[in-house]
Amino acid sequence: MTRPIACVTGASSGLGRDIALALASWGWDVAIGARRAGALEETAELIRKAGGRAVVAKLDLRDPESIDGFVARAFDELGPVSALINNAGVSNIGALDIQDVDEIAEAVETNLVAPMLVSRATVRHWGESVPPNATIVFISSMSAVEPTPHMLGYCASKAGLEQFAKGLRLELRPRGIRVISMRLGSIETPFRSNLPQERLGPMLEAWKRAGIPLVHRVRMNPATVAETIVSALAAPLGAYLDEFQLNPQ
């Protein structure tokens, strides 16, 4: 039986790695892309141990040529891709007036423009030969609907991503391509621990003044979140989750 094939961006660690491993455990082969080549190789080895094939590509989501090359390698080396999971994301925290232009641009380009370009490249490769259950997944955040001070680039880019997903769903539905938007609550991943400490204190103070809870009682296990995401790909034709929200208990 032919194994389905998926592309996952931001798969060098955290949720992206867990998504790639969940796919392998569900019988998928996976093309993985991120900036850290060494960490990607670690993910690839885990995919192979889980029984899947893996293609590793260093991926710069701010470079359209790198994006096109990543998708092309997936199709060339693994075969027709069935699913794209747009997972990679960045958040440059800090009050708007202290952020430089590149910090603002990085959030918008990585979280919004890049998923648009990766999706475009994938759809172009499908052309008129769309595989059964072809699916594009966008990983969004509660920040899309509950913005927080000192994270405005991240919040705005995720809100834009959800709107893009809604429009793309209408555009691609006649071609038999599913578009799923997954809005996630608090997750225990390196994404949070890598925030710059000199900006973290002022951000938390701003949250406190705005009445935003500083601590969630529960953060979701990324492996559990990944299993939920991958399970959505198994929905039969004619009925699927187009968008949903996943929160900790």
C-alpha cells in the first residue's frame, strides 16, 4: 500500500517535530523544512525509526526560492504530496515603539506571507492531478482573536492567516482540495522558552495592566496536539473539519 506524503514547515523542534512524528506513526512519509539543518536531521531520524521516509530541506521562509525548492524536493524525492502543514511561526515580543522594521516584517513574512507562498507552490505542483484528500493545514493561535500587548505582529499575522485560510478554502474547494485552519491555545513548547528575557518582564507587566491572565493553569502537551492535527487528515471525503479551536482543559 502506498504511504501518503506530507510537507511540514518548522519541523526542527517543538510542535512541528511532533506533527512530523505523528504523521510517521500514522503511516505517512514526510518532507520537513526549517532553518536549523542539524535539528532537522534529528527529526528525520526519528521519522525513519517510526517507519517513515523523510526528506530534509533547509528552509528559509523569507526566501521565495527556498520555499519553491522545498516543495519541489518533496514532490521529486517522495512523490505526490497529499498534505501540507503550515506550522512554522515566529513572535518578536516587545512594545511596538521599540521594535525595529525587521522584527515587524519577520513576523508578517514568516507567519502570513510564507504560508501563502508554500501553499501556492504546493497547489501549483498539484495542477490538474490533485490527489485524493489533498489538504492544506494552517496552524493558527488564540492570539488571532484575543490579541495581547507586546505581541502585535504575531497577533495580526495570525488573524490575517485565518482570513487567508477562509478565502483559500472557497477558492480550492471546487478542485477537491481541503483547507483546515487550527486555532491553538497554550502549548508547552520551546516557542515560549526562547523569548528574550529583557523584553519578557515589560510584556508581562503590560498583560497585567490589561487584565490578561499571566499563567494558564494547564498547557497542552504538543504530542497530544500533534495527534489531534494529524487525525483531522483522516476525515473521509465529503466531510471534514474546516476550522476548529483546541484549548487546554
